[in-house]
Amino acid sequence: MNTPISWIKAYVPDLDCTVQEYVDSMTLSGSNVENYVNLDKNLEKIVVGKILKIEKHPDADKLVVCQVDVGEEEPIQIVTGAPNVFEGALVPVVLVGGRVAGGHDGSPNPEDGIKIKKGKLRGVPSYGMMCSVEELGSSREMYPEAPENGIYIFQKEVTPGEDAVAAMGLRDSVVEFEITSNRVDCFSMIGMAREVAATFDKPFYPPVVKETGNEEDVNDYIKVTVEDTDLCPRYTARVVKNIKLAPSPEWMQRRLAAMGIRPINNLVDITNYVMEEYGQPMHAYDLDTIANHEIVVKRAQDGDTFVTLDGQERKLDKDILMIWDGEKPVGIAGIMGGENSMVTDEIKTLLFEAATFDGTNIRLSSKRLGLRTDASSKFEKGLDPNNAIEAMNRACQLIEELGCGEVVGGVADVYPNPVEEVRLPFEPDKMNALLGTDIAPETMLGYFKKIDLVYDEASNELIIPTFRQDLGCMADLAEEVARFYGYDKIPVTLPTGEATAGKLSFKGRIEGIARDVAEQNGFNGGMTYSFESPKVYDKLLIPADSDIRKAIVISNPLGEDYSIMRTLSLNGMLTSLATNANHRNKNVRLYEMGNIYLPKALPLTELPEERMQFTLGMYGDCDFFTLKGVVEELFEAIGLVGKSEFVPCKEIPFLHPGRQAEIMLDGEKAAYMGEIHPEAAENYGIKQRVYVAVIDMPVLVEKATFDRKYEAIAKFPAMKRDLSMTVSKDVFVGQLEAVIKENGGKLLESVELFDVYEGNQIKEGFKSVAYALTFRAKDRTLEENEVNKLVDKILKKLSDLGAQLRE
């Protein structure tokens, strides 16, 4: 928001401070300043000069010698090549020793300007320089009356010798504020002036809007209907007849130009001026182009097209709000008018529109159309409906004052659900407690009064004006107190309240232990995208009919490679391992804790199920059993020792069919692990064996426990037996251990596999397996025959698996 200080002073005339003081104070009161520009930067010793006499240069065809009155006893001589000078012209003159911003030839301006010295042009002395607007650091955008190539000539009465910079309105500064979206009122000059008055504790004088209009009734000229009141809370319209187009006054042109708006004519300039003054966009229609003299506010239809003022054809849909006349659309509400109702120089009767539209709808419509205007940028923030009529009446007042036309009496105003003022309780104690201050209630009320908040003593409530949509609770009011009291004055205090012991949730503890176990075993944490490409399923050899392929498609993806939400966590892990392999890192171990997204139905009817997966991946100095040991260590750390079962399987397509297993906890699948299928590894460019484990954390959290039962050190001796047997290679040692534990009874304390052998001494297709069994009783010393009976029972059951004792 660019705010010329001269315009602010129109509402706060008592403001008296330097630009730096202004900037610092406004920033401290909550209006953050991005930048400011002094319009008179590097302009020194520049006065009004009157050309008394012009003579041809004796030695140059394109130069003339001027005698110029600059308010001194004697005129000064200036040589110039400007083509537009004439005797009697009043021009800006920089005297010897003065400075200008730069040249009109487009050359870059030095930071400290250009110093003017006495010199000679083709042998004729020259004691100064007459200036163009570019040499004064400005442009024809701000001074449309300036010639395209020549000296600026004053169009008003000025006196030779007076300050030319001030006469041109350049003794001013434009301050750029960064306005947050919740402060809609500050997107206007009146709103910013109110903030300035409150900050500097000066009187605030808003424009006095007088009643306008003749004895006629506007409703005889125009009929207004709003069909979609949800998108247009208020629509006001007035009519002006006998339009007289002319340039707007200099003061209005200068203010608009300082805001970066090019002056055009009195009618357009009034519309822009009120938009900046009140923060309320307005639009003008030629009433003679409005069919049936009727305005209807309603949505467009899918497939409609509309040609806007810029000559572009726009494709519309049912969510775009349009302004229609009795037959056709004439404008896109809040964004841009139509070419079919544009105001031309032949206009006779004008229809003025000041409305309030739904900010969200305007923003989305503007984005879909690819059309963002000054009006839409204001509407999309959500304007105050009560401000529309004030802006409308102000525009009509300016029309009458500037002789732009005759305003018809009355206003067409459709406002079915008026916005009421909000009331909030005045709670100074709570505000002080929140801020850590001790500010008197009277002081607080003084701050509130400065920003137009009214105190109702009877109900002890503050009445919030509708333009302050950001004030909705006690904390908001406390913020107003803090910024005017001064954040720098708020004392440093210690936090108060009762301390509570914080701790991680049970789920957080389990996830933390999982990370710790991984890192203790040399794994490094990683993080990959949750969205990926549909091509991932082909790389992982997933069958075409697999449920795993039923992924959520992102409606606005970054690209095809990021178009679905992952249903497997392996792609990111394998991609990271492949990157390390390509960089020739020899031994790599990575882990990731991340969600997968499983839709309950497609297309989505409800939020998908998000399941946290703990993924481990490794290659190099490791094998299947290395990774299995890490998983078992994790299970032991969370109280699941002895409760897990590793079940060999062949169904997981992206794992090696002979080196994969599902991990069961109490009969429920909790994880899977194995070696990546060679073909899948090749798809990722990995030329060595890769091992992965994926643990479903919700199951792990459900089964985990931190309950521990400790037993006293055994008082009685143990008895040990070693069993060495041969068994078919198809029998897994896990099956053997399960039989041993099931038949060893309560006296079996531990089972330890200490040897697996395959070789010449073993029959082909078989292997030798050796276990150490430890037996112990808690209440007595075991006898030999007790242990022998248990061993015999175990051997008998093992024989069902084809196991035989080695001779």
C-alpha cells in the first residue's frame, strides 16, 4: 500500500514530523513499512524561472540563448536546446551549484544526483539549466501535461524565484506499507490516516460527505436485482446525467500519480481516487448500453464466454459471479467490466456501481480467469459492506464539486442482511494479565477511542465498528492496547502458571525407540516425498490387479512424477539407496518413519487411512540375518521378545522369492522383510543385494508393552543337554525351536542354536542342526530322569519333522 504523506496530511493536518520519525513510529504501532521514497531526492536549488528573452545561438542551429528571471536582481543566461521554450514561459530552473535527479535521455541516475556547474555551450556561457520532468526524478505518468521531449512548463500561476519543487508537488514522500490481509481497513488512505492519527495522537478529520443529487429518483432510471446474495451481500447504484469529461484537477492527478495510477479524465480519476481513499472499488457503466435499464447480479453458466474491457474473451463457469443487464452480461463482478458497456467519450448518462462481493469467490474466480486487477485485489480480502454506500456518496460528491455531471437523487441499494457492529466485553484485568502490563483502564479506553471503538459504560462493552473485521475477542483488543502503548515498553516477565510434567505419548515413545535402535545399528534417518509416480508400481513388479495400485490421485500435482499418494514406502527408500550406490558408497544403512495413504474407496468419499511405516534398507556388509537381528532387537526393546514369528513366504513380488518373510505378532501381520528381487533392484540401477524391512507401526504400537517382570537369581543349578540332529533342508530352524519350546515344559529355561552344518558328512538334501537346551527348576535341584523324560518327549515330536539324532 503506497501512501503519499501529503495525502495523509489531508486527514491529519497537524502531523509534523520527519519522514524517518514517521516510518519508525508507524512500524512500532504495527504498520510495517517496507520502503519509502522521497520525491524530492537530489533536487536542490531549483526555482521557478520566467523566460524573458530568447535569441538564436550564434554558432549552433539547435540551441537558443535565454534570459531567465529567477527572482534575483538580474536575470541569468541559460543556453538550451529544448524545442518548446517561448518567451513568457514559466519553467523549473536549477541554479549553479544545485542538483537534479538525472537526464531525460534515459541514462541511469547517479545515487547522489547530478550537480549543475557554470559552463559554456558552443562558446556561450550558461548559468543554470531548465528542467524536464525526467530530470526532476519524475515522469509523464505523474505529469501528463508535460511534453514528451522538452522542458516542463507550468500550467498555473507561479512566481519567479519560488521553490519550483514545492510548486510541482514534489516536496513529498511516498511510504510503502506491508498490510496484512486481516487489516482490510488499512487498504485505504482513510484507514491509514486513522492509524497515523492514533499513532501520533493527532486529530483525525475524515472527508465530510454531503448529500448530493437532484429532485429526481434513481429508481426511475435503474432497477437492481441480486439473485446470488451469498456472493453479493450488498449492491448500490447511482446515476449521473449530463456527463462532462475533462481533465481532473491537479491535486487529484498528483495524488493518483503518487499511488502509481495514471490520471486519465475527471470521471475515471474520481473512480480511482475513491477506490484508494475508501478502499472500495467502484465501476462505471454507460447507462445507454444497459438493456432495459436493469442490473441483475447472478452467476454465469458453464461454457459462457465474455469479452472484458481489455478485449480478451474469457471462458466462464457457474462459480463466477457476473453483472447482467436485462439481456446480457456486462461485467465480471469485482474483477473487470465488459467491452459491451465501456465508458467512451460520447457518454451522456453514467451508472455508478459500488458493491461488496464474497472475497473467496473473487479470489478463486480471478485465479481461474487468469485476470487480477486492482479491484479484485481489494475485493478478495473481504470488504465491509457498510463502506460501499459511503464510497458511493463520496464519488457523487466529487462529481458535483468538479462539475463532472448532474447526480440523480436517491440510491438503488440492495442490502438484505445488514452487517451489525460487534460488541466485546471490556476486560482490562485480563488484558494486563495477557500482556504482562499494568495499564490503567482509562488509558486503554483512550487508545480505543482513537481508533473509533466506542465504550458502552452501561454494559461495560466496546462497540467494534464494522470496518474492523479483525477484532473478535479479548486477545485482539489486548493487541490494540499493546501496539499503542508500545511493545518496547512492555516489561520482561517470567511465565506464570502451574508447571506440568510433559512426556511423549505411548506412540511417540515406541517411534523414538525404533529410531534409537536403528541408529545404534548404524542406520541414518531419511525423509522422502509422500507423493510419487504411478510408474513406481511397475518398477516394484506389482501385478496390474493388485490393491496396492489403488492410489489417491492428486488433483493439482507438481507433475506426473508426483501425481499420486504412496501406498508403499519402498520407492523412496530404494531411490535413496540407489543414489548412494551411484555415489559408490560401499556400506549404506538407511531408515525412514513415514506415512502411507490407503483409500477406503475410490474416488474418495472420506479421508484415507494414514499408516505410519518404519522402513529399513541396507546393502554392503550385511545379509538377511543382519537385518533380522535389528528387527528382533527392536521387538525386544518394546517388550515383544518371544512373541514374534518370522514366517517364510513367496508372495511379495518385489522381494526375492526364496529370501523373504512375513513377521507375525500374536497371529497378526506386523511387518515383512527380505532381499529385494534382482529385477526390481535392476530397475533402480542397484547392482548388488539390497535388504529391506517394513514394519507397520500401528500394529507394533498396539502390541508393545513396557511392563517388565523381574525374577530373582536362580538358587538351584541348571542341567544342560546338547541335541545334534539331521533334518531336511526344507525344515526351518524356527519350526524346530517351536517344537522344542512347546514340549520342553516349564523346566526348559532356554534354547540356543549353536551350529548349522551342511557338507560331505551329511546326506545330500539334509543339514545338521545343533541346539543347547538349559533346564532348571525354581524350587529344587533337578534329577537326571526328569530331564531325560523331557528330552525324549522333545525328540519324539522332532521326529515328526524328520529330525534324527546324529550318531
